[in-house]
Amino acid sequence: MKKILLMLVVCVLCISSTVLAGNVNVQLNGKNVDFTDNEGNKVEAQIINSRTMVPMRKIFELLGASIEWNGGNQTVLATKDDISIKLQIGNEIAEVIRAGKTEKVKLDSMPVIVNNRTLVPLRFISESLEKQVGWDAQNQTAIIIDYDYFLEKIKSSTPNLYKALTTMPVQGATIQITRNYNDLTNSANNTTSTVYATVSQKSKNEQNISIDFSGNSLLFKEIVEEGWGSIALDVAYDDDGITYNTNSSVLSKMLDSNRKTYKELGLTGKYNMSFSELAKELLKIDENNLDVNSFGKIREEYDNFLKLFSFSETGGVSNIKAGAIKYSNANNVYIDYTKFDNIIVENEFFQVYNLINKLLFNYDVTLNELLYDTSNISFELTSQNQGENMITNITIKLQNDYNELYTYVIKINKK
């Protein structure tokens, strides 16, 4: 009798595990993935060693990667842009090559062959290709969000601007940021402050940055009086932080060391972050909160945000414009602006912005706090190719409930 009961228990467990494997769904950008191949054969996503395993060729193609299969040693090489992934059947060590750097990764579940189809770990593949992954336990569904989707609006309507945003210049850039403060009730309080920066690219992750401050605001007057109205730094970025050197004794004393980690500066992201990863940082939902409805929520929020702007491109001149945007601080409607203050990315404007705010001033006032009392925002961006240069002009006007108007004029010349 005990043997019969034991056999029944084993059978039930086997049936249960088979059902669990067969009921696993995969969702990409809100749509369920059909893993039927070109020959009409279908291999379901399966749970192996508590990991979701999916057909190799289909998942790589869906995520925009090309693949090379070597049947002799049973290895696959998948490539998308500057990312390559190397896997081998039965080998728990995978290789991820990103921007020429190779990282060896130990897999929780090795690639296997099931019914003549190669299955690979979904999370590892997706995250290596810079996608966000989550698990909806209630619906037994693995969730993938590809943030490249959200760049298509810019890419399709203003391709020159998209190219400027996603292509790192060889030589560097000049950036001028002018901040005009206007007291609409007493013009005697008006001030103008200007930061002028020149970025010279020494190598992919090394720059020389010179910064000049001028203006009649109290802060900028103090900067000039203290002897560092004009400074120069050699800056090197790596995976963990920033190393810098300067010949300014005042600045050296203030900085107290020649290295700051991103964590110390309150920055997130990484230096070689792609524009897709930047979109992910700005829009993503916490992985633990992802479910089958998450992509729809993100898309709705993003579409509502884009409706505030008009996109156009004529004769090589890109234009994005918005007027009279009503900012709402409640529940971070649209985009959480604080994320712009706390991100490190391979882009000269972000680098200079963060260098000034975080490294030089340890500036803790976030954009959300700045915009809290703002009743209206107007925004205009134009970008134009001039020979080998990309000229971008941005004007942002913020008017708050206290009859104060802040105007930011940003000019970027990428060489």
C-alpha cells in the first residue's frame, strides 16, 4: 500500500511539474510571444532549475540580435550593436562582450537541447541585451520590456536629432548654459548667470573639461571672488566613478580627493550607457512590480508625455517644441524629473551638468523641487547639421506661482 501511495505521489509531482513548464508564457512589450519557428514547430517556454528557458533563435531575433550557430562545438554567438553573447550547450559559463570588454558569467541554468531545439535562459539573454525583465507569478508570465520602442518616435520624426543623441562625437563639444532670473514684480532683482564649458575628447572615456562662470547672481559672484571662476579638469570615467585632476589649488582643496564614486555623487547608471538604457532609467517600473499590464501603463504615460510636444524635421533642421505645459507634482505624473539629476551617461551635456551640480557644488536641489511651484513650462529645441558639427539650441522657460520666470538657454556644438 505504501509503495502504491509513493508511486501516486511521484506521478502527481511529475504531472505538476509538466503542467508548470507548459503554462509558462513570455510577454514582450505587452504582447505574448509565439515560439513557433519558421518550419511550424513550436517549443514552449519551460521552467528548468527555477529559470525560464526559451527557444534560442526566436528570442534573439525578437530582441534584434543576429546569431551564428556552430554545430561542431555546439556554441552560439549572438550580436546586437556592440554587444555579443557567447553560449555553449551544457556549459554553465557564458561570455558577454560589451564595447570590447569581455565578462564571464556563471549561469543558473545552462543552455540545453529539447526536442531538437536549443533553449537558453531568458533573463540572462534579455538583460545582457539591455532589456528589463520581470516575473508575473499570478499569470505565470515572464515580462520583457524593450525600451528601444520608446525611441522610435524621435527616430522616425527627427532622425538627425536621434543620430546626434545616440552618436558619440570624436572631438568633443562646447556647451553654454545661461540662466536668467526675472522677478516679474521687481526687475531690480533680475540676474543672469552663464556657464561656458569646452569638452575635449582625449579618448573614449577621458576628457579635458574647461569651465568658466560669469554673471551677477550671488552664487556666481562668490565663485569669481573665491578665485575659481575659470577652471580646467582632466576627467576619466570608469564603471564605478570619476577620477579627475586639476591645476586649480582652490578646486583641489574643495574636492579633497581626486576620485569620486558614482555612489558618493548620488549618480546612477554607467558611463557607457546607451540611449536605450537612458530611456530605461527614466521610464522603468521597479522589476518587482512588473506584471502583464505594465507595458501598457508605461506606454500610456509616455504617449501622454509626447503629446505635449511637436516633432518636425525640415531641411536637416530638427525641431521639438512645447508650450504652456502644466507641470503636476502629484505621483510624478509623466516622467520623474529627479532622474535627470542623478544619472551618468555618455553624453557631454549630462556630464557637464552633473559635474557642475554634483562634483563642484554638491547640489542637492532636484528638478522636481525646482518645478514644484511651476505653473507653466515652455520648451523649444532645434538641432542642425553644419558641416561636421551638430548645433543644438534649447530654450526652457519656467514660470512659478510667485511671479518668477526662469529662462534657461542651452547651446551645444558637437564637433
